[in-house]
Amino acid sequence: MFSKDSAVNGAETIIGPSIKVKGGLVGGGDIMVGGKVEGSITTQHNLTVAEKAEVDADVKAANAQVAGFIKGNVSVSGKLELAATSKILGNIAAKVLVVAEGAQISGNCQTGLGEKTEPTPETALAAKTSKRNPNG
């Protein structure tokens, strides 16, 4: 599912394994995270979170490949791929979601929503309400 060389070679911004970033990370190109990020990550292109990476941030990207740990909400307008080693603690919204066996998710998932993929409090409440009352 993932190729380390293709992720690194195509990335405009690389946060290496020994790097820790605090604050907002905003990019117009591909971002590869191999270290630690706290705050937020936003890119109009692709995001790769490497296996040893730790992200404590809300994430927005066009497409994303995750093999590491994310604590925060993940919003992807295209395809989100979760490797077997990935762990996400937060809500996920993506047009397409690919989950490998062994990936861990703790949160709500919304898929196939087209342009509007960011989870809202109303949709989270509606999901909880429909689980309690199956008739409506």
C-alpha cells in the first residue's frame, strides 16, 4: 500500500523522524510527516504520515496515506488510505476510505460525501440519535 521512496521523493515538505513541530502546518504541496506534529496540518495536496510518526492535530488534505498515529479529526476530500500500522483517535471524513486489516480507528467515519466531507456536530448527533432510536 505504501512506498517509502515514493512518499519522500514526491513530498514538497518533509518532517523527518527527529523533528517536532508545534503549531499550524499549512502547505500547498505534498507533506510527509515522519516525526511529531502538534496543532494542525492543512494541505491542498497529499499527506503521508509515516509508521513512526505521531500527529496530535486536526488534519485536512486532498488525499492521505496514514501508517502512523493521529490524534485529531481527519478530513480528506479524496482518498484516505490507512495502513495496518495506523491508529486514528478522532473523527474521519473522506470521499473514499481504504482500511487495511489491523488499522485502528476510534471515532466516527463518514465516507462518500462528495465535496462536503468535514464532520459536523449535527451529523455526529444525528448518528448517535439514530443508534438509540432505530425507527427514526
